[in-house]
Amino acid sequence: MKKEKTPTYYIDDFCEDLDVKNFKIATFDETSCTKTEFTENHRHDFFEIIWLQNGEGVHEIDLFDHPYEGSVLFILSPGQIHKIKQDRTAEGYVVKFLPALFKEEKNFYNYILDTCLFDTSTSCPVIPIPEHLSPIFEDIFQKMLQEFRQADLDAENIFTSYLKILVTHINRLKRQKQGNVLVENDPQYALYRKFILDIEKNYKTKHAVQHYAENLNTSGRHLNSVARKFAAKSAGNLIQDRIVLEAKRNLYHETLNIKEISYLLGFEDPAYFSRFFKKHQGLSPQQFRDKQLENIAITSR
């Protein structure tokens, strides 16, 4: 079976009837804005917040199935591959936005990154919404939708203000589920967040802990200690996990051969890449790809 490349969608591919560049929002019955969420695995170049208000199903994100039931939020970052599998028509909202939305709001953009809300390595992408909070979220989403449809000169600024409120409510909900443990002002947590962001920027070319330690003006030992404190993993494990995740994305969803993937991820020797991958997954890259193709064949019968 020949595998087709997973499509990448851009924010201008949605809600084309409105001339709004940096953000989109729609309800699920507006198919021009939500057409890809249920039909195929795909990735996109923007942040996304999905609120499914009812029903049940499975949201596949980066090869992991996340079962859900009732009212839930899904938090997605650029580059993640996903597809919602639901038996009946969904009700809810989809918000899409680009970093460019915050060209005048650098502090808020940094806040979004610093809170781990869109962290693909350590943050759970599924957040249940308690029933008593649904009216609050409904009000925010409705106001964002109104500004998007307004599409005038002030709409982007007002939309951004509501997005700030939405993100703050989501972070409050996450903290409550974690027992109100506040870490945002912890200097060690700030270092941890900078490390995670640095990995995201450099994992394809920099694989050694020492590189990141030097870049963050700390020692490898201290970076390991901080990583274990907030992620229960060593610094090296976090770097390796990000490399493996991207390798799996490419092996499953792309048409690149294994040698091309190894070079893409900064391995000069494809044989070493194969050993590295097998050490972490228990399968060689080719075995992993073959297994995923077998699974596709079984589920499509």
C-alpha cells in the first residue's frame, strides 16, 4: 500500500468568505471552517483550541488516541498531526490563530508559551470542562465569534482580548486540577520552560544536553535536576523524546525514506539513527512504518 503525504493546512484555507488573516473561529456546523477536523489526519501552521460540547469519541493526536466524553477542550500546536473520530455530529467551536496575532502583544504570547498550555511534550492536550463552567466558556466563544464576523478594523484587537480571557480561564482550570500548585514564578520553572522552547527550536540539529545548558547559561547537571523536577525525566530524555516524536510523525505520515528522515533529524549516519530509534521504540524505523501501514489496512477493511 502506497502511503500519501499527510496534508498541511494554512489558516487562509478556512473561512475564506471573511477577509481576516491572523485568526479564525467557527462553530462545527460551519463546514468551510471545520472541514478537515473529522475527515483525515492533517497538520496545520497555527495554534488551535477546539471545544467539543458533547458526545464521545477519540481524538488521535500524534499517533496517540485520546478518548473523550462530554464537554472537553483540545489544545493543539503548529505541526501536530491529528484527526477527531466521532460517531455523531459534533457541537462546539474551533479557534485558530497565528503567532502574528500578537505582534503588539509580546508579553501575552510569552505567557501562552510559558504556561505550558501548548506544550506538546509535557502537557495533556485534553481538558474536561465542568458543567458549571460551560456558560462562562460559551459566553467567551460567542463574543469571539461575534468579533470575527464583524471583521472590521477593531475586530483583531477585541478578539485578542477575549483570547487572553479564554487562555487565562483554561490555565486556571488546569491549576485547579493540579491542586493549585503555582509554578509560574519559580525561577527553576522559568529555566525549564526556556529549555523546552529551546528544544523545539533546535532538536533537529542539536542533540546534546551540554549545548542546551550552555545556551541557557547553566550546567548540564542543573538542567537535569530541573527537568526531573518538572517532567520526571532527564534533560537528555526530553531531547530524545522530541526527536523520536518527529521521527514517528515522518515515518507514519510522510513519504520520506528512512535515510532522508535521519538527515532531516540531524543524524549523519542513517544506521545510527536506526539504532537510536529502535532503542526508544523497540522497533526499527522500517518495522515501525510497516506496523502502522498494517494497522491502516486492518482498520480500512
